[in-house]
Amino acid sequence: MSRFVKPALWTAGVLALGLLAFGVVLSLNIPYQSTAAPETTPVTTSATTPAPAPAPMSAYVTDVRPGPDDHTAVLHVNLPTCAEAPLAQVEEVDNRIEAGVLFRMADGATCPHAPADFPVKTAAPIGQRPVYVNLGDSWGLVAGGWKRCDQILGCFPPADHCSRVWVAQLEFSAEAEDPGSTRACDQNWLIHDLRRHRGEPALRVAFRWTGTGWGDLASAKGGGCGEILAVEPKFPTALCQDLKPPS
């Protein structure tokens, strides 16, 4: 056999064996495994956060009236006609009563106001206790019915005209920035050194009782009675004759 024929036969044999092995692999039906795709986490969208409820508002109380019994008062208010869930509230604190009317308004809502009444009921009889509304206004049941009480004197001013409460009222009326000093007082006449503005010297003022409070009648820069008697000769000298100048 030629030396060229043997290599050819050998090559053909190798190819035949390769084809036979490939056929065996196909006959085994081995599944093809691919690279798995990376897992992904589904994206979830949260629900829309609801808008907060509007803050409650206080209705302005224009009047406080007696109720059907001694435990009840009626708050008279001007309330928007589109107010939501108006509610009267009452709290008894020490020897006073705090009351009001709360309501809510929808965002952007506008509507006219109208009068409305809201009764409030206390655990104990109201009696002479003041009813506070509007963060400071006080009302009380006095002789002749309910009335708005004085900001300084309250509903029941003291009988003593020389009381600090009456003096505080005159300082408030004079718009004094600092408390002054009372130099002399009886039930009809008063000498009080006022300090209207901080850093300024005190001004001596003489007052006469008017029936509803102290009314000023004369001022003085010096001591004694001279400047006061020059304006009001009836002023009792016993209250001023020994006084030194204001300081």
C-alpha cells in the first residue's frame, strides 16, 4: 500500500469516530444551560400622603348671655356660614371659667359671617366666677345681668378705693411703662408718683375719686402741697404737707 494511502485512511477513521461521539451526545438530549438573568426587585409606588386637616380656628365671641339655668351660659359669636364642625368648649380653672367656640375651614373657602349661639354648661354653678373668652375678655353675672368686665378691675372691683387694683387701673389709663409709688391715699383723694416712661423722673399726680375710678386733677414736681392746692384748694393738706419731691 502506498505511503500516501495510510494517512488518508487514518484521517478518515478519526473523523468517523468524532461523528459517532457527536451523535451519542445528541442522543442523550442534555439540556442547554444558559446564564440566569439577575433577579430584579419590583418597584412599588407608595400611596399619596393625604393632606393634613386644617387647624381649628376660634370664633370671636361678641356677647355672653345667661342660659336656662345657673350652670349654663350662651356664647354669641359671628361664625362663617361654611364653617365645618363648630364646637363649644368650656373649662373650669381655679375660680374662673374659660370658654370658646372652635371650628374648621376648608382650604380656600370663603363665605359670609352670620350670628350664632352656642351654650356651654359648667359642672358647678357659674355664680360670680368670670367667664373668659377671646383670650382675655371676661364677662360676669353682676347686679342687672351679664356684662363685660373691666380688663384690670375684673367683674367685682374692691370696695377699698386705695386698693392696688384701682391704682393699677389709673396706671393703665396713663400708659405708664413702670409701676409708680402711692404716697398718700384716702377714699376720696390720692397722691401717686407716676413713671410714664422708663428712664424719666417720676411725676407726682394728685387724683380725685370720680365714683368709677381715680381722675387726675393736678401734677407737681416739688414736695409739699403748694402745686396741688393751687389747682384744688379742697385737697386735704394732711396727705401732702410732709411729702418730699418725687424721685
